[in-house]
Amino acid sequence: MFCGNDASAYRAAIVYSLIGTCKSAGVDPRVLMEDVLRKIPYYERDKKDMTELLPRNWAKS
């Protein structure tokens, strides 16, 4: 309704969920996003397990 179209609403829901998960894990969403966005290309290249980058797993590292 407020996002303009279904695709935008879907993307917004993903971002809001990620931010909520960060907050519940005690992680600053901005710090997590900066770190994860830098690491994604290397994880893809090396075929690493990207679940390590999820907020709850990231907070443990």
C-alpha cells in the first residue's frame, strides 16, 4: 500500500525483518550491513556458508 508496488513491498519486508532481527540479537543494523555487504563477494567467490552472515551468527563472531 505504501511501497508503490508488490516488488517494493516484498523488498521492504526483507529489510524490516533484517533490522528487527539485528535489534533482537543486540546488533547495530548499520554496522552489520556495512560488514556483510563488504563480505558477500568473498563468500560467493570462496563458496562459503553465508548463514554465518545472519545477525544472530554474526553477533557471535
